[in-house]
Amino acid sequence: MLQIVVPEKEYWNERTQQFVSTKEQTLCLEHSLVSISKWESKWHKAFIKTFNKNPTNEEIRYYVKCMTLTQNVDPNVYLSLTEENYREIFEYINDTMSASYINDGPGERNREVITSELIYYWMVQANIPFECQKWHLNRLLTLIRIYNVKNNPKKKKSTVELITEYKNANEERKKQWKTAG
């Protein structure tokens, strides 16, 4: 969970033609599958794909609202977020939240559009409890990737790889036993 302090601010609202004041507020934020689901239900597009490209300020601000766990937040507070607040939020969103490292190796990446429903499907397939939907998203995705790596059968070696492996083993035995073959 991330806690940020949004400072007190006064600004002019063009739409209402009035000055608006907000008090300092501490927000508790959680980047989770639950937050993404809320965001996708409003915007009707894939969160991960959108945020990896160029989201609008309105989309970003709404996602911060979706991340908010703090109760009774003045909606104007989201208009008072500072550059420093956004920097902290993006650092938090991009943090891996895990010590695990997965080497995917060479090969083609999955080009599938990832939505919250697809992530829920992966959770069901992996028997991951739904309490994990409140984890930091990157941590949940790491768990799903680990599950996939551990449960996929090992890739068969190619004929060339097998021949090379046998040849190296024979050379080692020749050296070990000091024979010509």
C-alpha cells in the first residue's frame, strides 16, 4: 500500500467559474486487480495496454480514484495531486514488489490483450485464492508467471542440441579414460 499526502491547494475551476479550495489529505492507495477492474469497467478498455502507451490525464486521475482505499475523500483532492504525488504513484505502480526473477528465455512473447477478466481467469486456473486480487498487481502477475513456469513441461531439446550434448559427453569420457574413442 502507498500513502501519499496531497497538499492543501486553491485553484480556479473553469467549468464552474469559482475558486476551489482543498485541505491537505492523506490517501492510502493500492495498485491491485480490484483497482484495475474498477478502471476497466468505466473506460471499457484494457488497463495494461492503455497505461503502457499514453493515458490521458483524466484516465490517470480516475485510476488514482480507483486505487484509493481512504474513505470520504473530497473529489477535488484528485485535482490537487502534485507532480511529486504522481511520481510516487508511478514508482509504486512500476515496483515489482517481489524478489523473484523469471527468465522467460528466447521466444515469442504473448501478444494477447491482458484485461482484468483474463487475470481472474489465470487466477482460477492456478487455484490462486481471490484474496490475492488485493495484492499489488505486479506481485500477483509474478505469482501467476511462476505458476506457469513450474507447471509447464520442460521444452524438448532439438536434434542438434542432443547431438551436441552427446558429442561433448563423449569428448569428456575420452579425456577421462585417455582413449581415442
